[in-house]
Amino acid sequence: KNNPAWLGGKSFEPYTPEFNERFKELIRNRDNLTCLKCNMFQEDHNKLFNNRKLTIHHINYDKKLTIPQNCCALCIRCNVEVNSNRKHWIKFFRSLLDEKYGYQYNEEGEIIIW
């Protein structure tokens, strides 16, 4: 609680039922089984981290918004790193998803779904 990054226990909120293995595999496959930040392949990740799959990160840190436009595959190291300086990482990943997949976000950063 004394950490400047403390957000009132937000990290302890439960995930929605949509955040299941099927959805996670969809995101990993969309991202070509590669960490979106450092480009580590899942195969290499498995070797380094005892066969653990790439993690799925909620870009805006809202566990209730489990849609492809708000999620990406990350290695464990990058997933830890993006938990500080959140505003930067939100912009970074949204820009990357826009560039790679054509996802669009308005000026307030909200996802535009068409």
C-alpha cells in the first residue's frame, strides 16, 4: 500500500469468464506466438521459464475489458516491466496494435469498434 504504484488493490480484482484459455490462445496466435514488446518467441520463453506460455496483458489494465483490441501477448519479463509507467505503455501498445492490426482508438484512448 505504501508503494507509489499502488492502485487500491486493482491487481486483486478477478478476471471475467471471457478471459479463458481459448481467448488467451487466440491472442498468442494473433501475435505470432511472440512477445509484442521484446519479440521473444514462445518456444524460447518456454525454455527460459519452465514451459510457461506467454502471458496475456490487458493493455489498459482493466481486467473486465477482455477483447482483442485491449490485450497482447508478453513474456514474463516484459509483463512485469509494463506494470510501472502505465500511461506510457498504454500508448505504446495501442500504437503498436493500430500499426499491426488496424485497431483504432479515439483521442481519449477508448477503443473504436466497428
